[in-house]
Amino acid sequence: MNKIKKFFTWIKTSPLIRAAILWVVVVVVLALAVDKIVMPIFSGHFSKTGPVPNLEGMTVEEAESALAAAGFKAHWLEEGRYNAQVPAGRVLVQLPAAGRTAKIGRTVQITKSLGLRQVEIPDLRGKSQKQATITLTRAGLVQGEIIKGAHKSIPRGVVIRTDPMAGDTVRVGDTVNVIISAGATTGRILLPSFEGEVIDDVFVKVEQLGFKVGSVKRVKAENGEASNTVLETFPKEGDYLLPDTKIDFVIVD
């Protein structure tokens, strides 16, 4: 019993033991400080956070203003996505999502809407009605009315043209009417080619033939064509048309 008392007395009075105990206490305190204070600082635990605002449908200026007010930055991704509901140029997708809590100063990745996808109407001239239907479907378009027309050289049942005309840009899902040759020309007037003629002279000829002048679209010359000359017409030359039909022109600017 005396030996045990002497042992505890030695522990209490020994400088070495006291130093060891102090060292252990210091280590424990440092470990707690690192765990509770230092590590949270490095991990951003103490960083200020906030909710990410909802940017969907906003313009570039509106989105950047909303993010700046909330303390965030914006990064606009180069690639966009087609969407039928969100107009082109507006915010379609954001990351982090709206309402998520994020560190103040974080960059929000934004994808713009490209709007409703548009396609160019394919040239169906000379195709059968079945081929025309397949081609329009593959382009994402809907075949509308099948209209019988007349043509000097295109056989019966073959496509003369479309309405709107080939090359026009329309939205996916739009309807395209198809004019099919019926082979009949009674009561119709042949539309000649006006390519390369001065538009003012063509206007006179069109009215003399019994047609009306429609729209005039100007484009830049690509092969040295003279200014104010006709590049093409709609309907196309060779069509047999009813009197008073409007003729649209594409001319050199």
C-alpha cells in the first residue's frame, strides 16, 4: 500500500511526468483547433453562401444583373440548345440550378436557347408525290395540300414546286403545300424565263402576260451578274399559271 502511495506521489512531483502531461494536453488542443477552426476555413465551411437565382427565360443583360445582385458570376457556354418554349438568346439551362445554395462568388454556367429549330425547304421539283412526302418528313416538315397545276415539260403526278418555295427557311413542324403537275394547260399562261433581264423591263412583260408583280428580294451577286437583273422567279419558269397570278422575283442588288 505504501508503495502505491509513493508511486502516485512521484507522478505528481516528477518534472518529466508533468512535461509529458502538458505535451499531451497541447497536442489535443492543437488537434481540436485544426479540426474545428483551420480545416473548416480551408474547406470553405465558413464562406458565405446564398441561393442561386432563377435565370430561365432571361436575356443576357437580365441574367448577368440578377447574378451580380446575388453575388455570383456568369459564364455563357458557346453551345446552345433548340427549344420551342424559350426564345432564342435567352437563358435555357443554368448550373447550379435555381434555388440551390452555393458559395458567394461562384460562377454559374449558362446555356442559351437557340429557339425553335429552323430548316430550309428542300427542292422537290421533279420528284413523285411519294418521294416529296418522304423528303418533307425527313426534314421535319408537314406536307400540306396537294395542289394540281400545269407545266409544259413536267409529267402528270410529278412535283412542280412547293409553297413556300424551295430554299425558304421555316420552322420545324411547319406545313408545306405541294404543287403536282396535272398535265392540263387550258386557260393557263406559260411563265417564261426572265433570268438575266433588267427587272424594270420584266415588270412590263409580266403585266402584258396577264400576271401581277409580287415581292422583290435583293441579293448580292455571286458570279458577276449585273445589278437589277433577275436571278430567279417564283413560281418557276415553265409553269402554266392562271391569269392574275403573283410572280415573286429574286434580283441582283
